[in-house]
Amino acid sequence: MHKERIGKVLKAMKEQNIPQMLVSDPPSIFYLLGKWIHPGERMLVLYLNDQGEHRLFINELFPVYEDLGVVKVWFKDTDKSVELVAKHVDTGTVGIDKNWPARFLLELMAVKSDCTYVNGSPIIDGIRTMKDDTEKDLMRKSSTLNDAAMGKVVELISSEYTEKKVVQELLSIYEELGTEGPSFSPIIAYGANGADPHHGPDNSVLKEGDSIIIDIGTKYNSYCSDMTRTVFYRSVSPKAREVYNIVREANARAISVIKPGVRFCDIDAAARDYIEEKGYGKYFTHRTGHSIGIEVHDFGDVSSVNTDCVAPGMIFSIEPGIYLTGDFGVRIEDLVMVTEDGCEVLNKFTKDLIVVE
């Protein structure tokens, strides 16, 4: 599987006249080699070239002794690691990861000044957006576990639980479900806190009529899930019910247009135009979605400026929201996987309006 993935990268490199590439992003290295290595401040580089002379430059601090299908080049903290890489880089064009720290890149550019450096990330980013069958099953399983966690969180909601306490319980829930923990920092937002799309959970307590935004995700075998539901505590005002129904319909309209060949910007418009039609356009303050996979925010998004077309195997979120400062917020988020003739919604937890007693 990983050999096939490297083959796809090499094919794309050839098409773009990039004979060699330095891959430094740990998620991309995991995708290509099947091994997580978190280097911290130390250098980690996978060198690929069109001659098949691949090398993984890795610090001896990391005990990676299994066969990864490429030659390992070890170095110590006291070695000049970039100069070691430079000895293997040929004169010509070099693809560089967008996330490679400047302290390494600038040194390489100084040592190998006869090379031309280009952004090679779109190659691997683009390949990673197209999930294979194994990845699709892992994404389904991750979302199924997240559905179960959402159900347990909703059952917890009461005046006894602060936002922070709900998050603490969620961590235990993920452990009980056998996941690898959260895929991002969970968002639990009561009442007016929900008007901040990225509210950090605090010691707020519930009062009757509060909306409760629950934005959570987990990891299963290194693949991420992400989902948002908004519920209400004890009662829901007519205005809050109206806003909830608008957001739910916007979510449904965006999902309904998804099929191969449709542009991401048109999916965004399906949700955004409806919210604007209902008079809440200025309160929908973010893009409609983001791609997801090994990272909770993979390359690509569902936004008004993304004119790329969706294709089978892509997985991304649909998460319209309305945020009324000082009052409340509503967001509803699902993950969708593009199929040959439409899409599959990975989240099964209900989107019916729930009032928790």
C-alpha cells in the first residue's frame, strides 16, 4: 500500500518536472511510510527522487528500526544534519514541504545554491485528498465512534456540568470507546459562548434556554472524525428555534448538491445563500467546511474561493453556523464522503432539535 502511494507521488513529480522532493511533514511521512515520527525541533526529512534512491534522514534519538521500505540515514544532535541531506540532493529542481522550518530550508539553500526550490506540497496534499478503500473504512469507523461519544455527551448535559467538566468526561468516553483520544481540542459552548465559533471551554454553567454547541472529534487508527451538534437546555426560544431550523436546512442544502464535478464554491453557496436569504448572512462568519483525513484539517476547503471540483474519495465537513454575539450560536456539522454519484454522510447522530431536561 505504501509503495503504491510513493508511486503515485513519483508519477505526479514527473508530470510536474520535479525530479526530487524533500517531505518533512509528519502526517505525510506517515501516509507514505506508515510510521508516525514526531521530531519536535529536530530535522526529519524523507528524500524522494525519480531514480528510486529514497532516503529517510532521522535523528538517532528516535528508535525506528523496522523496515519502512526506504534507506535510513541516521544522524546525531551534534551532526550537521542539513549538510548530510545536501550530499544526496542533486543539482536542479527540488520540491520542498510547505511546513519545513525556515532554519533548515535556508541552510540548504545556502549549501545548494545551484538548485531551484519549489513548493512540492500540492503533490502529496492532492493525493491525500483521494481516500482509498482502507482509508474510507477507517473514516467510517472513526465517525461511528464519534457518534457514540456525541450520544454520551448529550446525556451528560445538566446544570452540574461546566463546559470544562464535560470535556473532561469526553476524554474518558473516548478512552472507553477504544479511540486514540480527541482529534482536536473539543468545543463545548453554553449560551452566549456559542457565538464564538472557537470558544475555549471554561467554567460556565447552564441556565434555562441556553444553546449548547458540542463540536467534537476523535482519532481511530490515525484517522480523524469531526462533528458538531447544537442542543438546548430545558427550553428553546422561538428565535433560537428559527435559527436552528435555518442552519439545519443550510446543512441539508449543501449536502444535497454534492456529487463528482460540483465545485466546492457551489457547495458553499448552497448553504450560504440560504442563510443570507433568511437574513442572517452576516452572522455566518466562516467557510462551510474543511477537508479531513489523517489531519482534522487536511488540505482543501469548502469555501467561496475554492473553484476546484469534488471527486470520489474526497471527505470534508459541511458545517454552516449562525453566531449572534451576546446571545447564542448554532452550528451543525457532518462529514461527507464523495461517491461515484453523490455522497455518503458519515455521521448518523440525529440532527433533530433536542431539548435536554
